[in-house]
Amino acid sequence: MSAPVRLSELAIGTSGVVHSYPKAGAAFLRLREMGLLPGTAVTLIRAAPLGDPIEIKVRGYHLTLRKSEAEHVLVEIATS
């Protein structure tokens, strides 16, 4: 795996594994409840025309996040 990058910086179609994110705040509690935990595989599916929001695939379902939320999630890009 490579060095962690922000989830908001992934290219469309890129997969990775959640490395870390801040452990405080209501938005991050919501992300944990939806299954976005460290060690979880994610794939960036698409982004809106202006880049906000983004859609990721996590645990078999699609989740839409604000770019401001995705900027705080660090992901290690999966290498084939």
C-alpha cells in the first residue's frame, strides 16, 4: 500500500482502504455508523460536475459524501 491520501483526492474508479479519520464530531459518528471504518475497502464511483458531492462504494452499497467530509478521511490507495 502507498502513503495515505485524502478520500476527496482519489481519481474516479480508484480503490483504497480507509486508513484514518478524526474521531470526533457528529458527521464522523455518522460515517462510522454507516460502516466507514479503518481497514474498510472503498472505491470512488463518481463525483458531481463541480466535485461536490462524491459517491463511494463501501461494504456493497453506495454512499454519497460531501467533499468537506471526504477531505478528513485518509485512504491508502490499493495497488494491484
